[in-house]
Amino acid sequence: MRLSRLFLVLCLGLVLCARPGFADTEVREERLLLPIHVGSHDEKLETLIVRPVSGTKFPIALIVNGSAAASPSKMHPEWLAHMAHDFAHRGFLAASIVWPGYGNSSGKFMNRAGSCAAPDVAMFLDAHGDELAAALTALRKRPDVDRSVALGVGISIGGASILDLGSRRGRPLTAAINISGGVYHYDKVGVPTPGCALFKADLIRNMARFGKDNPTPTLWFYAANDPYFGPDLAGRMVTAYRSRGGQADFVALAPFGSNGHRLFKQKASPLMAARIDAFLRRNHLPAMDDAALTPILSRLGPADRASAELYLENDAEKAMAMPETARGVYWHYGARSLDDARKQALAACRKATRQKCHIIAQNTHPADGWQQVVTGKP
């Protein structure tokens, strides 16, 4: 009898360890080492996959990070989990990967791009484009993906590398989103080498190369206070890309915080979310649909409605709460699970109002009983 009970406990433990982390009713997470074949060698990329629970086949959203030259071992795919969750809620199988040599990925990070006097930006970007192509090939082997549709989303060096991937023969990407993309030369980590005019010119030439006869739609975001790719350089890059036929929607954002290169942060989502969804809709790709929350917004007063509209622009997983009698909406966003978002929203509401609070919305759906809470009628 003891042996049977021990066996049951061990089996239960294995099931609990194997289940996807932070699962909720709409999307689920999966962590894996994605096997890729690049050139003559094999590597494994640490990967976080977030996909809808309902459905069988989903378009791919390949999401890749920027540089972490100072501490590559500390960068993991969860760094962009908020983006992966948002694209999963749009209907994608979102795969956030980290480069070889980063986090728990095998291999070494290729960090050669020439010098200021003799730049070779193509060597750097083509190598990373090869790694992204291999990752996309591996993802397309999954039975739960629609192999005909793939969106690339890249941050910093990831953004420039996604443009490299999107320019390749066969057009492997349906569309691409470049956030603060580029490569710069440095002698000290994180500090661009002063001058380096030839290096910048080489980066611009490569952007022209990526745009040559390329019909792939792309969306570019740059902030005015990006210390690496400021307005002048960003403008020259997109002009070069378009000059050879590349299709680029360019969004020049106002200064963001103290460092405009950090558009990958959750706080930047309201600046980009509506533009991303408009871009996806124009190109017949899955976009966020928050129409179900219109009835809630229509019944809120001006101040509460303004707050609720900001809720819409922020990342999943999110939830919104209201107190039983007082007015005011309280919400939490960017959680790793819907359950945690609910708890955080309720806690914020109770702390501010010292009343019993109720969830009225979760992600883009009204919660059961929201009418009674919003109208104050039983």
C-alpha cells in the first residue's frame, strides 16, 4: 500500500512539473530549448512560447531580443514575455528566443562587425539573420503552426536582424516589426564609439540592401532620445531602405523616459500598441480585438473612461476592478497569468477605496456581473 501511494505521489509530481507554467483560460506558456541547425553546426535556443489555448494552428510571431553584451548569461526569453503574451492574445504562436550564447542557449554570440575604419555590418547582421532563419525553420516544424504566415518582431540588433531575415530569397516573413533596430560600434560596452561615420554609413548601406525589391511590409519604431539611433540616423536608415523599393511604415516617437532605446519596456506599450494593431490589420494579420469592452467604456464617467482606455493600450495579462459603491477603476497589466492580474487589480482597488471590489474586465473581455458593478444596481 505504501509503495502504491508513493508511486501515485511521484506520478502526480511529474505531471505538475511537466505542465506549462502560468497557464490560464486564454493562453498557455511553454519553455523549451529550440533545436536549430546553422551552417555546419547545431545549437539550442532558450525559448518561451505563448500560444492561444483554443485552436489548432496559429501564425508564428518570432520575437528576438537586443544586445546584452555586459551580461548575456542573465538574458532570458521571459525578458519579452509581455510581448509574447500580447501577440498570443492576438492569435499568434509567439516565440520569444534569445541568441546563441545568451541565457541558457548553447553556442557563442557572434559579435564581430568590423571596426570604425573598416566596418563590416553585413557580417554581423547576416550571421544573426542565419540564426533567425534557422529558428523560423524549426518553429515551422511544429504541428500547431500555420507555416504560411510568420511575423518577425525584433528589438535593437534583433530589429536589424529581422530586417535581414525579411529580405531573403523566398521572403520568409509575411511582415516585420523593427523596434529601435540597428548596430553600433563600441569600445566600452553600451557606449557608442564617438564619430564612426564609416560604420554608420555601412549600416545605412545594409538597410538599402534589405529593402532592395522587397515587398515585405515593415513597421519601424524609433524614439527621439535613442542614444544609439537618433532621429537623423534612423531617418537615413529608413530612407535608404525605401530607396531600393522597401516598404516601411516609420513611426518617430517623442522622447521616451531617460533612454529612448528602451521601447521594449512595458511602459512603452501604449505608444505602440494601436499602431501595431493598425499595421497588422492593414496586412491581414491577427490583431487585438477589444470591441467586447465597448459596453463597459460607454457606461463609465469621463475620468474612469480615460483610465479604462489606457488599460486597453497596455499588455496582457491584465484585469480591471471597481469598488462596490465608490467610483474609480483600478487595473493591473503585464502579469504572467490572468489570475495574478486579477489579484493585483483587486488589491489595488481595495487599498485605494477600502471597499469590496469586483473584476469588471479581464484582458479584452467583460467579466461576469460587470453591469451590476458599473451601474451600481443589483
